[in-house]
Amino acid sequence: MRIENLAPAQPAALEWLKKPRHGLLIGGDWVAPAAGRYLPTVNPATGETIAEIAAADAGDVDRAVAAARKAFEDGEWRSMVPAARARLLWRIADLIDAHIDELSELETLDQGKALYVGRWAEIPMAAEQFRFFAGLCTKVTGDTIPSSITYQPAGTRIQAFTAKEPVGVVAAITPWNSPLIMHAMKLAPALAAGCTVVLKPAEETSLTALRLAELLVEAGVPAGVVNVVTGLGSVVGAALSAHPGVDKVAFTGSTATGRAILDGARGNLKKVTLELGGKSPVVIMPDADLDAAIAGAANAIFFNGGQVCVAGSRLYIHRSVFDKVVEGVAEIARTIRLGHGLAPETQMGPLVSRRQADRVKAYIDGAIADGATLVTGGGQKGPAGTFIEPTVITGADPGSRIVCEEVFGPVVVAAPFDDVTEVIAAANDTEFGLAASVWTRDLSAAHRLSSDIRAGTVWVNCHSFWDVALPIGGFKQSGWGRESGAGAIENYLEIKTVCMVV
């Protein structure tokens, strides 16, 4: 498989990539890492190094947390009126829109995804995160509470109310699959609440975090309110999770890493929200619109190369339509055009790294060795070995690794079922509970399945439909708390009760 080494079409992206090294944003200044170490940023399509990012250490984390603490305690941010904070968030959104083509190309080069994924889906949604939470800046309110305290002094009254205050310094740790939207999902509500932030992007995909940081400075975010510290998760992420100066961690990533973050957070019992792994079932009933269901099931797993937390990686199909649906999904898989993410004809780019591609290929090979049937795909290609063919597998044992574990690649395992009770049990037979989709024209079946499947989101006759107003999060080991939606700002607020004798 030959991959042409394409360059960005946007002059701004080309100019930005001319910087050989990118430092850390700490206290409003761009600084070098204390130890002078840098990490290569690799274009996964070609294996070419396109930039170098700072490899921060615990000392750099100390500096960033101190800057965030100073901005929170002493700076103008906490005293800024909510409407002014709202206007600033709106300016950030406008700057993202103004630079959307540049940001999309940087994201594609860094992560590998097809350009349309960032340009028309993820990066516009990142801008909308800032607009949505800008609208909530002026809506953070408490309650006046009637008191029934009976031992108050005679002739006096009790006035009781609640106030909501920012939690403080937030460590935002984001994954590599959809970088910019993940940064926005944490930054926007945290800033709307009045918190300060240390953002740690994934070491594989830090470029758009650094470019976004420049836009935040341009928008007028005060020094120290947002700090960006790049580097290895085992170093920077671990230091942030355990840091006594951090009041809250907001993390998206694997369940294993989420557990490590919880271990680190124990020291000062910092607040934690976690959006973790998934093994989302897609259920196709016999009465479903099969054309829509086949296309929807294929998109559920092959979008962004399956590197999506809610990817529909378990496909349960009623036995009466099983063969037709499997062949339909397989036919779509065979027609997906793999290539460099910047090539206009590309429908699926590479996985983020050779390491991830090798991991996905090992799941495929292990399933076949255990007796599963490879319907289509399964190949590993490209000059850097980072392309995985869209893959459809049947006949896998329900307890096998490929059925039970999060693969995070373009691999779907299909299995037949005979009745609703059976498929509900199969859908729930997982340690995860992030999302699911149900395809049916039967209103009763739609209600029963969406009620009985234990997942944070259940789509009916669609999959991966996103809106900033819709909460995102999971049951079981898919995480704690919810992001997006009006309730997400509560993740970054403390409730203070005030009770006074008047």
C-alpha cells in the first residue's frame, strides 16, 4: 500500500509546522521544559516526524499547577463577572471557527483521521462547546431554602441559601482519538465555572492542543488560567493526578488508566470525573429498516477507524436477517477507501500509531486462531504498518477477548439472536456501559431495549448522534459523571450552604 506524503493546503498550518519544537504554556508564557527533553510527533500515515513537543516532567507540572493556583486565588479570573467570562468563551469559539481549516489539517496530520472527520464533525463541535457553556456562565445559581430549625433564638429568623463556587484548579487529561473536541469538552465547562486548568493532551496528538492554547491567549484568557503541559502520560498525567495542588481531575481514556488516576487522586481526595472505555452493542431487530441499519452499523464501527469510545463493536442481529446484515456491513467495509487523511478521496485514515495497529491486529489474529470466522478485512498495511482494513468477524465465542475487551479499531464482531430477552442479556454481558444503539420500527421494542440495556446513551435508529446539549458518560466501568449537557458545569462547582440568624 503506497501512501503519498501530503502537506497541508492551508498556509497557516504549513507556517505553524515550520516551528521545529513546541514548548509549554505556563503562566501565560511559552517556556522550554526544565529538563530540555522533547518527544517526536509522528504522522501515523507515513511514519514521518512532523514536529517535536516538550517532554515535561514533575517539576514542569509543579510550575503549571502553581501558575493555575495563582491565577485562581489572586488573579482577575474569579472576580470577573459571569457575562465577561461568557463573552471570552464566545471569542474562543469564533477563533476556532476562523481557524477551522488549519486546525483540521493539523489534527489529521497528527492523529491520522480523514480530514472530513475533523473539518465537518469534531472541530465545529469543539467551537459549539464553548458557545454552549458561554450561555451557562450567567446561569450558575443557588437556592433559597426555607428552614425548619426549631431551636433558633426567640424573635429571630433563619436565612439559609446555597451558593455555587468553582472547585479550583482542574487537571484536564485528554485522549488521542479526537483531541480538539476532547479539550473543548473539559475546558469550556471548567472555564465557565470559573476554574483554572492545566491541560495535559495525549503525547501522540498534542499539536491542536498547543495551537488551541495560542488561540486562547489571543482571545484574552488571562495568564495562568489555562496552562498546557505536554509529555508522557506516565510522567505528566501521573504527576497531575497525585498533585496536592490540583482540586479536580477530568479524564477521558482507557479504564486501566482511569484506575491509575483514581489511585493518584487519593492523596488529597480530589474530585474526579472519568469517561472511560466502551464495548457498545448494536442491536438490529427483524423489523428494522435494514438499509438504514446496515449503513448505521457500518458507520458505528468504521467512523474514525473505530477509534471512538462509543464505537459499535458488538453487532447483535436477529437470526432471520443475520446473513443479509452481515453481508451488507461487509460489503460497505470492502468499499471503504483507505489513505492519507489529507487525500480528498480517503474515507478512513491510519490508526494513531504502529503500536495501536499492532494491538488491533493481535485481537483479530487471536480471534481467528480461536475459531472465529473472518468475513472480510483483517489486514495490516501501509508504510508504517498503521492501516487496519475494516474488519467483520462472526462466530466468536461470547467470552473471548475480542468480544469482551475494547479493541479501539475498525473491527466488529457479529452474532445472531432469537428473542429480545436473549439480546438484552448479551448486550449487558460486559463490564462496560457507555453506549448502545437499537434498530427497530416497533415502538414497544425500542422502549424496552432502551430501558433495559445498561448504558449511558442508547440511540434508536441511529448511532453516534452528538449534540453539545446531550450528556455523555457511562454505567459500570465506563466511568463516573457526565460531560456535555447543562449538567456538565456541575462537575466544576462546589455547593456552599450559608445559614444565618437575622
